[in-house]
Amino acid sequence: MNRRRIALLAASVAALGSLSVARADIVKHTDVRFTMSDGVQVAADVYLPAGPGPFPCLVELTPYRKESRAAEGASYLPGEGFGLIEVDARGTGGSAGEYDIVFSMREQRDAAEVIEQVATTGIPGVGQACLPAVGMYGGSYSGIIQYLVASLPAPYYPEHLAAIAPQRAFGDLYRDIVYHGGMAIGSFGQIWSAGTQAYYTEPPTDVTTPVGQAAWTDHLTKNDPILQAYLATPYIDGVFTSDNTEPAFTQRLYLDSSILARIENLKVPALHLAGWFDAFTRGQMLTFQKALEQERADPSARGPNFLIVGPWNHSNTHFINPDQGFKQRLADWYRTWLVGGAQPGWMTGPRVNYYLMGTGALLDATGEWRDADSWPLPGLTYERYYLHTNGALSATAPLGPEPADSYVYDPAAGTGELVSRWDNAAVPTQLSWDQRTDEPKGLSYTVTFDRAARVAGTINLHLRATTIGLPGRPRVNGVDGGLTQLTPPYLDTDFVVKISDVAPAGTATLITQGYLRASHRDLDLAASEVAPNGDVLRAQHFDDSGHVSPPLEGADTTYDIEIWPTAKTFQAGHGLRLDIYSADTPGHLTLLEPVINTVLHSAGAESYLTVPVLPI
């Protein structure tokens, strides 16, 4: 344990005396306002256990209205002896200021400043109610901001932050929520952005007061449409400049709102909760992986890091969910790091607690919970499955020339999906419908297992393909931006790939997916994971405006496509099916021009899956 953490715990224990809480008694302070370093006031509702305090406190920041978001945390945490400080993000709810982009650096600083204020000078109007060691709590937006605040660079880092517990939280704003492999995520714009913007027009709970009226005026006059900056800057090197924040600030739009871009700053204890069907599985698993690697390189200064991942989607991935059974683990976690409580037994064991799915359907109850000490899981072997003629996948490589397979992508013909695996808490969410419905829209390849196989981790598709557009359309080289990505001046196409479990009767259950726009194919080998034999195990692409590489008309082109991590047993007699399409509607904004895509799989031009397999 590092010196700063020891000092925080010592100060908290000294201030605490004894922690005795009547679980049914909660004292609520409504519309408490914290003044930020730029003069903007942010609003909070504070939930404290009954008694004189001080208490171990947890900060949650949300754009979804503090009075609504607190329902989860306040239902449990004060009864366990913790104070909950529910803060409206600036420009939302009761907080003044401007809200134009998600997770701005100014917003990250706000959360850090609230932590420092409650730890040092107390809660405004309430007094010194918090111990010096402060934690953060929440999921989704509130989970993501935990990662960001815990990795803030100096001088903005909150020295009194002692522990975090992010649930269902991304690691990479660009690749996890705005653009998947260069494909704009439709549900981010159509569902989340529009719904969150609607909160702006709702008045604060104290709108009859001058301060509440002033905050509401800020929302209605300063906030810009959320999507504006993201559609205008479709590459990861985009820059944002505030227009109504004084003093104005400029930041790297995507990188400064992504913990993976500054993962080296993460040092506090972190308990990560993820779901195999969540919107942010890819980024959160990678965040844990990198954090654990760093911790093990310097355990005296970092961590510890623990991961729980179950068969849940965004709506189900909650610590405080009676069906999950992890809420006591959450309370024990905070008690350990905020008040020096006895370390629970699970904290001396393996770092990963994951669900190995059986059927692979959402909320699967046919699998088993397993433990491991790292991610990727130890003991994996990586097996190639080659694409062949007639829709076959095989461990045997092509021995000579094979006829290629082609499909037509025509957006006018309805080539999207009804429901995507990618989940942003949309309705309906991820129905376990038979994937055979989508097969005519692209190509399918299947391997049937003669004995059970456990697949666990990120899958990679190494694809050799050609693309042909409409004849006679002029093509130019160059980079465009914004909505013109839907009709770029150069040839382009999308690849949407699925992995399904095919039962003996033929029913196909969707397990996981991957996405790549052809012009984003340039592989960042330094950020990817590559096996000694050269196989790409997890592909990551550059995604910046300087690496736009459209395919040449009809040219044999190589793509490596990251397929999101999963953990599942394929039973004997079941098949693993790979589907390749060029649309995912309404999940992603698709290209508007029809093309013919041809998949190659001859000797010397092999296409294959690299699959992580656990021993049985």
C-alpha cells in the first residue's frame, strides 16, 4: 500500500471514532451547492446516515438528474454507513454552466473539486460530515467519470480519492461509444444523445429560487446539441473548444475523455463490474487488463484491481441488484479503503470472477462462475479456423485455389439487423432471436464441434476481401468529415461480423460481434495484441485523419477485425458460426452506396478466425 493511501486511511480512522449506524435512518440534504474553481455552482443532493458523523463518503456525478439517479445508491449505501453525494453534472439538473460534450475535462475537474471539498472543508451548509478518504460510486456515465477522475493528470488529480468501483463503464470514448471501427454508432445519436438532451429542458427542483432559475437559464441558452461536435469530428484526433464556458477550454475531444489514453495515471484501488452483453464490454475489459498489468509491475503504488463480469447487458450490470449478489462485496470494498475495515476474504483470492456462459443468451443461467488471476485468462490456446468454400470453417488451411464468395450490400434493400448485440439500454434490448433470419444478408461460415469447446476472450477475424462499387462513379483520395462519411468521395465499405452458437436443430444464438469500416483498416500494431507467430489476437486501428486508407477498387485487401470478448462453452454437436455483413441498422449509421464485397480464402490468400480456447 502506498504512502498516500496509508495517510488517507490513518486520517479517516482517526476522525471516525466508531462507525455505528441505524440502518433505517437517513438524513437528506437537498440542493446543496458546491462552488467550482471557475465560479460555477454545481448542485448535489446529500444522503447521510443518521448520527453526528463524520462518515465515509461516496461521490456520484450524473447528467441524468441527481434526484432520479440517487434512487439506486441511496437505497443501500447510507444503510451501510456511507454518505452519498449525488452531483448534477454542470449544465444539467440543478447545476449551472455549459454541457456540450460528454466527459469534458472541465466536468472531470468538477468531480475532483467536489471530492477535495468534502474531504477537507466539508459539505456546504452541512459541515464536516465526510472522512478524509473519499470514494466514487456509480454505473454507466457515473462509472466512466470514476475512471476519468481517478486518472486525471496533475495538478487536477484529487488527492483524497481513495477507491473507485466503476460498473458498466467504457475505456475509450471513440471506439466504445461514438465510432466502432470508424462506423458511427446510431444508437448513441438516436437514443442516448436525444434522451440526455431532453433533460436540459426540465427545470431544477429549486427553480423558484434565483440560483435555480439561473442554472436553468444556463441550460437553455448555453448547451449545444450533444452530437454536434462528434459528427463534425469523426476521427480520434478531433479537438473541441468550449463556446460558453468562461474561461474557455480546449481539449482532445475523444482522447481526453478516455481512461485508456492515460491509463498510466490510474493508481487507486478499483473494483470493475462488467457484463458480456454490455455496451462497454470491450473497453472495460481492456481497462482492467491494462490496470492489472501496471499494478503487478508496481504493486506498492497501484491497485489492487478486481474484475467481476457476468451474463448481463447495460440494464443488468449493477452492484446493487438483488439478482446479482454483489452488493455486500461493494460495501466491503468501500469499507476496506475508506475506513480501514477488515479485508474480506475474496480480496486475498483471484482477481477475476467471470461467468462462463452455457447457452450464451442474455441472462444465461446455464453456465458457471469461475475464477482466474488475470485477463486474458491464463492457459489459453489460440486456434485458427479457416474460411472455406460452401460456408465451412475448418482448422485445416486451404491447400490450393478455392472459389471466392461474394455478396451485395444494398442499403435500399434493407440489409441491416432488427436488433444488435451492441446495447445502449435500448428497447427492445438484445432479444435472443434466431440469427438465421439475417443469413441471406451476407456470408456465413460454420465449424461444428465434435467435443465441447470453451471460447474465452477476444476473437480476431483476419479477412482477405475485395470491394467493387458502382461502375462509372468518380473516386478521389482524400479525407472528409461529418455526415459526408455516409457518402465519402472514395470507395468504402463496412464489415459487421457476428459469432453465433448453432444448435443441432439449426437455431443460431448471437454471442458477440465486431465492426470495421474499410477505410479505417490501418493496424496500430503497438496498441494491438499479436502472438509470436504473427497472428493478431486483438486488433486496434489508428482511426485518425492521417490514416484513412480506402480500399482500391477490386484489390485484394487485408483486414483484421476485433470481435468483442466473451466467455462461452460450445457443446459437442454445436457449431460456431461466423457471419459477415455490411450493415448494422439501427445500431450504426451505414454507408449509403451499394457495393459488392468478395471474401477470398485460397492458399496464399487465407481468411481465418483466431479463437482463444480454454482447456476443458
